[in-house]
Amino acid sequence: MGALVKWVIGGAIVVGIGFWVAKGVERQNVRDCLAEQSQRYGIAQGHDVYLTDVIEVNIHRSYPDGTATRFVKYLVQGSQNLQSTTCLW
């Protein structure tokens, strides 16, 4: 019984680390998208630098090359207003 508990705890730790890494990758993708929008279109200036939290990412449309258009909601430092944009990655 003790070995089973150790396996369950070990599995939970591995799954938790996996979610933590995936959340970091998603956050970096949003940050990169905001930086590109700032450089290319002059919108969301500084949002890549002052990004504090990614609230929601929803896939709108997927493409055969593995990319997708995503609707992103996020917060930036110094504002309680929810920001949103569309990103491709």
C-alpha cells in the first residue's frame, strides 16, 4: 500500500510540473505575440514587457501546419482592465 501512495504522489508531481512548464510556454507565446504586434502594427506597445498574467487562450482556428489563431485575454502591470488580442502561433 505504501508503494502505491508513493507512485500516486510521484505521478501527481510529474503532472504538476508538466502543467507548470506548459503554462510557461503559453505565457512566452503570448509575450512574443504582443512584442510582434507592438513592432509590426504599433499596438499593444509595452504589453509584452508589462504582461502580468495570461487569463485565457482559446483556439479560434487551426491550420494544417500546426499553427492556430488564438483569442488571448491577459493583464498588464498597473491596470485592472482585461486586455485582449488575436495571436497566431
